[in-house]
Amino acid sequence: MNADDALTMPVRGADERCISFGVDVGDYHLNRQQGETWLRVKGEKVLNVKEMPLTGQHNYSNALAALALADAAGLPRPAA
């Protein structure tokens, strides 16, 4: 679910396996530290956005969604 969009929030208690992504909050989120922006998964740095061929917060949000989906599908991280 997109933690930045309240309309995507599931009904409370409907599915405890829900994975969230968002710019500032969520299991998958962006983190800005010392002038750099990172894609993070539950606090772990995964990718510096400087390594992405696309720029812009909307593209970073899409990357977070894709990463969450790939992880949920069990794809190995390098393939994601």
C-alpha cells in the first residue's frame, strides 16, 4: 500500500501481511542523510538514488513500490 495515499490504506485488521511504501514513511521509504537520498527497506539502506537512471521523487516512489513487489514475490535482490 502507498503510505502517502490514505485511499490505499487497507481496512484495519483485514490483512496483516500488508507491505507499505512511501516517500517519508512505510516499510519501504526514502531517507535523506548528509545530502544523499537512499531507498531503504525497514531502515536498511538498499540503493542510493544517484545510482538510478531516473530522477524525481515520483520515480523514487515508483522504485520503492517495485522493490516492495519484487521482495514480496521472492525475487532475489540483484534481480529487482
